[in-house]
Amino acid sequence: MAEPTAIPPVQGTCAPGFEAVREEFTRNFAERGEVGAAVSATVNGEVVVDLWAGWTDPERTRSWQSDTLTNVWSTTKGITAIAANQLADRGELDLDAPVATYWPEFAAAGKAEIPVRWLLSHRSGVTGVGLEHPLTATDLYDWEKVTKLLAAQEPFFEPGSVSGYQAISYGFLVGEVIRRVTGGTVGEFVAHNIAEPTGADFLIGVSDADLARCSQMVEPPSDPERESALAAAFAAAGPAPLAALANPPALGRHANVPEWRKAELPSVGGHGTARALATIYGALADGSERLLSAEGLRNARQGQGRCVDAVAGVGGEFALGFTLGSEERSFGPNPLAFGHDGFGGSTGCADPEHGVGFGYVMNQMGPLLRDDPRKMALLTAVYEALPAAK
């Protein structure tokens, strides 16, 4: 990897009063190790921040552009959640019905009564596939193989009792329900029902024509102390976290091959711009009801029970596919704000009480599963610029 160079010029626009966002974005490059990134925010449907800078590759040979696509890892889950909630909003999907109503094979191994809402809120107990069926990253490209294994999988804890983060399985579980209801793939549904109506540049399944726009993920710098702690945690982990996080293990480099980008991975494989995320979440925050009705939005962001997650080992609360800001204030000062972070630092979130939609993407991955300091600094600056939030 090339040595870091001078702070790159920041491109894009900031509305008057939001200059501090540009300052924090620049500071991310100067002080927080950023390589390439973009940030965008909308307030009541108006774009107030749209910035990008840096490089799309670790060698720093290709400049980040306004339309650079980035793998956003679990930030994808929030978009998949919108799709499922749209079907519920339209009366095509009953979130309280058993999953097996739509996907009969899922009834195996004692799962006949698990409702759809437990898939969305990570309470199904099916955190992944057991280690007796070892998977590699390339196995994730085989939708039928993975969904068949998940349908046969016995839950790793009592369904409904707590959340257990379905790191990769979430996209296959919710995605298969969407496929059974609509007859099409999640990527197709998102394209026609979320991306097209909002004009958002977001894809679950990148086309050959769009591959050249993709940034290259850069794994976190080596940290022996952190790596030793992770190794110890995995050695002591139970079946639920091992299935979620180690079968297969997800590494940043996995997202840099065309096969990953082109596959439909509704948990971890979405590609988009920060502007796309801010636009999509802004459409949930601006009162326009373009993506969900007012009632549908209320239902979608309803908390499903705070607990210590059986996989992640941290406190928090899921709504129907989204993380709630809650007492962690993960999406700004409003505990009712909601969205989803991605492995390495990306995020998309909405705060209807303040009319805010927000998106942040980057290719230099950080070590945290949520609340990356770069994202938090940018969100703080956005809220400091809002008179209503002061």
C-alpha cells in the first residue's frame, strides 16, 4: 500500500450553516485514517451535505468520484428491511404470520411457529449455518444452497427470547421471504421499489457495466492486541456467534472481487453512494410517504425489545430490520432515529422527528461493528447545524 499523501481536496457542496460537516470530513482524512469516502445528508427532503474525497484504491491512484459505488456491508440490511416493510405496508406480507406460511421448508427443526417479524428483528435463533456445514465466501453466491441449509437449521437459542445478530443469514432469511411473496429477487425488488422511485444509486447485485465504478475495500490496519482479543473471543464463543460470524468469516477483501459485487447478498453486499443512502432514508424522514405510509413507518421503527445481543454481546434494540439509536444515540441525539451500520464504518439512517436522512460510505474499514468515530463525528456536526436540534 502506498504511503499516505497530503489531505485530498474535498469535492461537493455544503449548505450554509453546515460547514462544520466539511471540517469533520476533512479531519477524517487528516486524523482518522480515511482513504476514500463520501457523506451526504438531507433535511426535509433537501440535500444539505453532499461531499466526497480521496481515492478508490489503497494505492491512491484513482480519485473518488461523485458516483463511486462502495460495498456498504450490513448497511445493506436497512435497505432490505425497507423492502420487507413495503410488502407489509401493502398487505402482501403479514409480519405476524409464521415464516413457513410463505416458505414451507423453513418449518423444519422446530421452526414452524417463528413469525416473520423475528427474522427482521434478529430473534429467529437462526444466526447462521452450523459449523457441521462449513461454508466459504464463495458459497454465499449460491442462493439455493444457503437458503436450503438455513431452512433445515435448528435455532441456536429459544426463538423470540433475545436478539442474536444474523450477520449474513438475515439477508437470505428475509430475502427468501421476499422472493416467495413476489416471485423476484431482493435486488430486483429494491431496484424497482426503492432505488427507482427515489432516484437513488443503490444496487444489490452490481451489473457488469457498473463494476468499474466500485471502490476497493481496505481492511483495518493490523493491530496485534485487537487480533489476539478477537482470537480469544472466538475460541470461547458458543454456537450462535460462531454460526453468525465464522461460517464463513467475512473479510474486507472478499468484497473486492466481481463475483461478490454481482451476487445478491442482501445482508452484506449492497453497493451505493452516500447520496443514495441519504436520499433513501431521507424519503422515510421527510413525511412524503414515498416509500412507506405513515402507519407503515411507525410499524417499521417499533422496537422489538432491548437486550444484550446473543451474538454481538452488546446492548441495543432492533426494530423491524433497523437498529434503533436508543440510549447509545447511534444515529444522533434522537433515541428514536433508526438505520443500520455496516462492517467497517458505513451507515444509513433516518430521523423523522428532525427530518434528517444521512449516509456515509468509505473504503478504509475500521475495526468496529457499529458507531465508527468517523461516522459519529459527521453526524454530530450535522445535528449541531440544525436549529431544531439545539
